[in-house]
Amino acid sequence: MTPAFATAVEVDPPPHVLDDEIGLRLKEYGELPHSLEGYNQAEWILADYGDFLVHVFSEKARSYYDLERLWRNAKDVPIPAE
């Protein structure tokens, strides 16, 4: 089970642009996805990195699936700035 997830709000670029940037940054640390789903549709992209998952949603898909509601009881974990 993935122990944590992060959400971002008010992201302007289409999901594939954000996923590309995440992929490039993770590649710098030697992380490559085991699988990638939804990239061509660009509504909901799922990148499986083994130890963690990356979900990137369009605004429409994010509103529809409402993950914040599903995970509302999860513990917030602050991520320190670099």
C-alpha cells in the first residue's frame, strides 16, 4: 500500500505536461515508471513507480472522482520546502 499521496490544486498545464515534468524530475533520481496509463487521453494519468503512484487529473476528472472526499480522514503530512 502506498503510505502517502500529494495533491495539487489550480494547475494550469494539461495533465500530460505536468506528468512529463514529474517524470523528468524523478528520472534524475533514477526513478522510472513501471507502467503509465491514460497518457494519451490526458484526463487521468496514472504512473506506477513501484513504491509510489503518481495520479495527474484534468480539472474535470478531479472534480468527478473527488479523491479529497475519499481520503478526507487521512493524516496531513507537511512536505518541507527544499
